[in-house]
Amino acid sequence: MIEASIYLGLVLPGAGATGAWSAILIAGTHEKCLSGTVANTTEPALAITGLTAALDLFKEPARLSICTRSSEVITLVERLAESAVETRNEAKCRLSTLLRAHEVLAEVGDEELLGRAQAIAHQELATMQTQAQPKRCPAYEYQLVDEHLPTASPSWLVMISQDPIDEAARELRLRFGPKRVRAIRPMGRPDEAISLKPS
């Protein structure tokens, strides 16, 4: 029977939030890392997801040390590994079946490896949050010449466009006429204003 360790990292900003997990699997000189995120979750549910993904990789029974900083997760693993659970929670039932195929010890384990697992989970969550942010369209400010007061200093108006500044200027000329658009600049950056001569 092979001996292996699973170091579990869990990051959850708050109950019901999106959390991230990581699992470092070590067997002899071999090491593998898994990670992922779960929306609207709790710490036990997050741990179940991570441990299930890790245990799915084992093709034969092993003597496993499952290591985590969470005492709640340690208690959960011990309970699920001891006997089949009577619950309608399919995820718990599946993890219980996987755990009972091995000799399992749940413990705190090596702090350095737990720190690595935790750092990977933090990175996983940060990556997910960055990718989830909507892409912001560039904002421009532009000036129009008043047809009735051509010498007046017009105010700056705002437009949102996905186009670069030269394309945004062309769009303004088409919208208001080639002689009415005086200048355009990236919003809040007056030093980068481009004067548009009448065409």
C-alpha cells in the first residue's frame, strides 16, 4: 500500500461567498497540485470539493494523511472516513465512499506545506476575481463648437467607446458634423487632448 499526503488549502472571504481550494498531493518523490474555486460556498463544502478532486486521482488504496489547518474539516474527514453517512448530500456521500477506500489520518501536518497550499488557494481566488471583473471601455471627453457661439469656450462632454481615440474622434465627426468637433482627450487627462481641425 502506497503512502501519500494531501495538503489542503482553503480560502473563503465569508460564508456564502466564492472560495478557493488547493490540494498538494505528495507520494514519495512525486508531487501534484490541484486547485479550483466554488461559488456560494462554505468551508466544509469547499473542503469536500477539493478532497474529492484529489482522491479521484488515486487508482488503488493508499495510506493517506489529509492535512489542513481547519479543525472543522479534520472532524468532517474523520467522520466521513469512519462509516457511510446517512445524508441526501451527494457530495458528502461521494467523499465518504472515496475516503473509506483508504486508510485515512486527518491531521494538521507540515506547516510549510500547508502555507504553500494556502498561498496557492489565495492565488486561485485572486485570479478568478480578476477574470470576473468586467472589462472597462475607455472614456473620452470631447468639445463641440456651438454653431451660434463659435468663439465661446465649450464645456467637455463625455463619451464611452470601445474604440481607440482616433476612431472615437471619427465617430464624433460623423455624429455631429465635421466642423463641430473641436477636441477630444482621454477622460481626466487634459495634457493628452487632441485638437481636431475642421475637415
